[in-house]
Amino acid sequence: MADTLQFDLVSPERRLASVAATEVQIPAAEGDMTAMAGHAPTITTLRPGILRVSNAQGSQSFVVTGGFAEITQTAISVLAEQAIPVEEATGTVFDDLIAEAKSLAEIALPEDKAAAEKMVNDIVAMRHAAGH
Amino acid sequence: MPSLKDLKNRIGSVKNTRKITKAMQMVAAAKLRRAQDSAEAARPYADRMNAVMAGLAGSASGEGAPRLLSGTGADQVHLLVVMTSERGLCGGFNSSIVRKARIAAQELLAQGKTVKILTVGKKGREQLRRDYGQYFVAHVDLSEVKRLGYVNARGIAQDILARFDAGEFDVATLFYNRFVSVISQVPTAQQVIPAVFEEKSVEGVSDLYDYEPSEEGILADLLPRGVATQVFTALLENAASEQGARMSAMDNATRNAGDMINKLTVEYNRSRQAAITKELIEIISGAEAL
């Protein structure tokens, strides 16, 4: 079995990465998961968080805000609604995201309230993880 | 018979027009390339999104399927999302979309359905206002937008989804121009709510995967995104088509201006020659009379 898998990260506007990776850490909806070659085929939604791709050359991180990931034994495709390389994500980017999530949480219907507030918390946690 | 000076002025003004249309053509060509690039860049996302949704939708249809997929059960109120450009001078681009939307609206009205129209871009709004103004429910203005982003599409999609949740319509259809080539753009009607998928979706693909949280959960999360993605694709296709249409329209205009200049120049030379001949005849006959 090959020990790398093909990793693709696409956002609606462009393809951000297409590399061979040894492991990919995904901020899945119900907790982080790390996928390596030979992972059981899975489709999962993402929560806002840091996506980390590691291969022989080192590792790359991306800030993603939502979307989903499709994992097969040999490839991972992440379709993120918004994805930014961690180096480009400054404090203002996070501020904007938090402000947007908060305004959504305020107008959310009662049944969506919990989800919207979780979104805010996820983004705040992501900000800490990114070191801002 | 226009005087020599008039002809000269007209040649000058047509030459100016030609310069302008030529410049517009070149600007459109540059913008077209950029629009095509972004349409190209958006394709992998949209394709993958559709593939996964089609797979999920196949297994989730039936009872308890999300309303975005199964519809409201009614077919009474139709929302037509008519996407046109913010600027004119692009040939038949806007008219062809409006024509398509108009035919659809007429058919629906003839069947006794209710029609609501959401316009994107002011050119289509202007053309539809007279006959269908009373059906307008909203307008999205993109004239301030320099570069189309996913954000714009998401805004439109959120508006559509909020209206759907509020029960304002049963079926939503996008009208836009699909870009085929510079000289060919196809006006297209695409139904987004309830979602339709092409039949090619692979059977049983959903059995292969584990789902987290659950198939239904993922589908419920994906469908609104799917609407936004389709709106985004439509916006990009439309932008590329607009520039393509403008480019060929301006190419035609430039060529017509060239023809006109040639014709006017011939006429100018002929009258100049006539004037010279006339003067000569006057001098000669004057000399002969002596």
C-alpha cells in the first residue's frame, strides 16, 4: 500500500492545494480526525478550524470555515467554503469571521441558535489555535 | 449633397467611434480571459459538490428528505432569478436572457401559476419592468462589485433560501447565459430548488462511505451550499458570457465603423474631385469666352 495519499483543497474560487500527503488533520464536525493512506472512505462536514497537511517536505496549515471532506483510501478532497493559508490569516481575518458569525447567531431562529453559537465558539477556538 | 467640410467632420467622428469600440473590444478581451479563468477555477469545487450531493440525494430521497431536495409538495409559486449584466453595449446578451425568462413567465402564467421575479443586474430589470414589473420581489445590484466573489453568490443564495424557508415560493429557477465560446452564449434555465441532479449519478455510491455526522445531516448541510455554488457558477458563466458578447459586439462595431469610413472617404474624394473639375471648367470656359 502506498504511504501517501493525494490531497486536494478547493474553495469555490480556486484550488488552493493539490499535493501528495502522508497525513491530513481535518477539523471534522464532531472532532478532529487525522487521515492517512488507507483510511476508510468517509464523508464528513467541517467545522471552522485548522486543517494541517503533512508530507515529507514538512507541513502546511490552512484556516477553513466550513464545507466538507471526502476521504477515500488513496485521496482526500476538502471542499471548503473559505480557506486561507495560515500564514495569510491575520487578526483582522479572524475578527471579520467572528463578527460575521456573531451577527448570524443574533438573527438565528431559536432552533438554530445553538449551532450558530457553536460556530462562534469554534472560530474563537480556531483563532487561539492559530496563535492570534 | 453634404459639403466637403461636413464629410470631413463625419469621417472624423466615425474614426473616433471606431477608436472607442476598438478599445472596448480589447478591454472586453482582457476581462473575458480573467472571467474564464475564474470560471475554470471554480469548476472543480462545483463538480465535486454535485457529485457528492447526487450520491447522497439518491439514497436520501423519499420520506423525510430535506425540503430543499423534495420540494414543498406544491408547484404553485415560481421564483425566476433573472441574471443579467449591469452594463449595456454587449449585443444580444441581455435580450436573450430576458426573452427566455419572458417565455417561461408567460407559460407559467398561462398555467395559472404565480410568478415572482428576482433580478440580478439592472439591464434585465429595465427590460422586464414594463410587462412584469408587478411580479418583482427583489433586486440584487452588483454594479459596485469589481471582482465577482463567492461572497456575492452566497448573499444571493441566502436571500433565496430565506424566502424559501418563509414559504414564499415552491420552485426556483435561475436564468443566465452559459458560456460556450466568444461568439456563442446559450441562455439557460436551471432549476435550483428543489434540487435536480443529472441522471448520471452513480448508483450505490453512498454505501461506500462512512458518514459523519449522518447522511441526512450532511445533506442538510450541503444543500444550501449547493444552491450557493450553483448561483456562483451561474454568475461566473454569466460574467464570461457578458464579456464574450461584448467583445464580438464591439468587434462588429469596429468593423462597421471601418466600412463606413471607407465609404465616406470615397464620397469625400469624389466630391473633392468634382469641385476641382468644376473650378477647372469655370476657368477654361472663362478663358474661351475672352
